[in-house]
Amino acid sequence: MTDIQTNDVDEDDIIDTPEQAASVSNAMSSKVEIIGGPPVGASTLEARDACAWFGERLVLEGVNLTMPKGKVTALIGPSGCGKSTFLRLLNRMHELIPGAALDGEIRLDGEDIYATGTRAQQIRMRIGMVFQKPNPFPAMSIQENVLAGLKLARLKCDDKDLLVEQSLIRAGLWKEVRDRLDSPGGALSGGQQQRLCIARSLAVHPNVLLMDEPCSALDPTSTRRVEETIDELRDVVTVVIVTHNMQQAQRVSDFCAFFLAEENQPGFVVEHGATDYIFSTPKDSRTLDYVQGRFG
Ligand SMILES: Nc1ncnc2c1ncn2[C@@H]1O[C@H](COP(=O)(O)OP(=O)(O)OP(=O)(O)O)[C@@H](O)[C@H]1O
Ligand SMILES: [Mg+2]
């Protein structure tokens, strides 16, 4: 078990919560010029024997999962089986929780994100995250929201207008907001706010985007819009999405991993594979029971 003491999120006057800090990928360290050119592109993320603890309690055990480059992987399973914990392992957010510990490896294009000398802030810039509840900075303008991660990371950008436009187009929000980029982010609808958060994550050109139930607070129309956005992002980033909505998992994902925690036992992956397979002929009867709504 690796003990983690790290809490390297520098407080900034506009960050209220660790979630905001992480979702804007607050890399404080280096000045990197990344803007203006094409996005860096999607990466493969791979968990090897990943385990997670809260204090003495093992909550996730032995997760081996490859989330292929440019594909959408859905994480499904009943409440409390460790899906969010697993997502937080994937971008080094788990270590922000006091008493949290982990074991195993998480590899981004083959490189261990926990290797000695690797900075958590830089990893969170390459692996962005969108949360259940949209968390834009409500008083900031739409434009400032998109650029917030960049500003916090102190990244240089030659053409901010272009970056804002590109990010909003990729997030599927441009047409709805292009005439009011100076309006406050808080004035958008919930679904628009969620796409604004996606745009904010995309503005730093991550290789992977993690989404934890991104539509659970949204109405069906906004949900459909976010799903279209996810579909369009395939070429730009690898997406890992947690969802309780089985139809959504079927609609948006290429691959699916079924997590389960039996009573008082740590969560684990029962099986994973192509989404069609998981929803039609999975190997384990518990998988079919779950996806057909017989429990959970
Ligand atoms: N900060 C924390 N401190 C202690 N235990 C935690 C913490 N966060 C989660 N847990 C525990 O870890 C286990 C996994 O929780 P997690 O939130 O990852 O589940 P989940 O699959 O995302 O559930 P849900 O579908 O309800 O969001 C649960 O038993 C939970 O009680
Ligand atoms: Mg969760």
C-alpha cells in the first residue's frame, strides 16, 4: 500500500472546492505553449491491479482495465462499488482525500502516472474530469470559464478567442453562446453549464476526459446533447464515463466495465468488454442481471 500525503492543490482565490481545482486541471508549474495547434490527441489509459483504501478500509481491489485511445469506456455497477473512486485513481484525485491510499499502476500511454517525479498537477491537465453537478465559476463570463484552466495552469495562449471558439465547438455549445460570451457562466441552463465545464476541460487539450455521471442532474434534452458531445469527442480525447443509465451506456460507449462490491467486500470488476457483448452475452450471470435491471 502506498501512503499518500500529497495535497498539492495550491489554493487560488477563484477555486472553491477540490473538484473545481481538479476539473480545471490546475497545473501551476510550468509555462507550456500548447495552444493554436491541433489537440494533442487521445491516449490509452490502463489500470493494472489497481487497489484503493480509505483509511484501513479496502474499497477497490485488483482492477485491471484498459481504456483504449479514442474510445468511450463506460463504468457501470451498483452504488458504492467504487466507480467514482476508480475514476479518482485515474487522475490522481484520490490522493486529495485525507487518509486515502492506493496500490497498483495507472499507465497513460504506457507511462505510470504515479512514477516518482511525476507531478499530479500535470497528470490532471492530461486527464481532465467532469463531475455530476456542473461546476462552472458562476460569476465569471462564459469566455473566462473556458479559459480558467489555462489561467490557473499559467499556460500561454497566442489566440485566446480561437481557443475559446474551438473548445466551445468541441463541447457542442458554441452555437448557443457565441453571441453572449461575456455573460456569466451561472446564467446558463444546467445542460449548458455541463457543456461549459466540458469546454473548460478541453481547453487545456487533455488526452483523456473522465466523466462521473455527467448527465444525472440533467433533463432528457440536455442529456441527449451531452451524449452527442461525447460522441463527437472520440477523435479528440479518450472518454471514461460513469453512468447508472444503462441506455446511456449502450448509446455512448464502445466498451463497458461492470463493477460490483459484495457485502462488506471491496469493489472489483466482474468483467469488461465491448458494450454489445456486455449487454447481450456476458460471461457472468451477475452482469446480465445488472444490465437487465434485476438488481442495483
Ligand atoms: N471520502 C471517502 N471516505 C471514506 N470512504 C469513502 C469515501 N468516498 C467513498 N467511500 C467509500 O468507498 C466505497 C466506494 O465509493 P464510490 O463513491 O467510489 O462508489 P460509487 O460506485 O461511485 O457509488 P455511486 O454509484 O453511489 O456514486 C463506498 O463504500 C464508499 O462509502
Ligand atoms: Mg460515484
